Amino acid sequence: MSAPENPRPEADDFIRCMFHLEVAATRTTIIQLADCSMRVSIGHLKEDLARYFGDPAGQVWSVEDRVFEDDRTFGSYCVDPSHDELRPLRIVVRISQPSE
């Protein structure tokens, strides 16, 4: 028996993320836990979480000092998809100030 012509797409992979809002140069506070798709752009996720962090254009997301670009996905950064409730991905969110 041959494989179907139009196989169903794979289920979307999700990753458990713990967002830390930077409140000072050396201090963060946990503000949100969320399951995020590995395939959705970082920019879209910023829009989804704007009620917590404000204007997506002013958000800077980083993991271990690596800044995430809006047009990429967690998958494109090869983030380990095994992050779960016991071991969430720690994302630091900095809010940049608009230039005057």
C-alpha cells in the first residue's frame, strides 16, 4: 500500500516558555508562562503577549544573551523542543525606550 498523496501535516510542536521581564540591569521578575509554537514567528508571539509586555516593537527577547529576531521562529534557532513545565525555556524580555 502506498503513502497517501496529501499526508496530513505534522502536529505543531509547542515549547513551554517562562518569560522574565527585566526590571533592572541585574534583576528580572517572572511575569508569564506560556506554551509557544516552534513554528510561529517571534514577532507574532510578541503581538500575542503585548498585553503583558506592551508594544511589540519595543520588546527585545533573548535567551542566554542571544537576541531573537522577529521574523524567525524558535525552530529556526534550533531551540531544544523538550522544554516543558519542569524545564521551561527562560526568555528575558527587555523593553527598549523609543529614541527621541
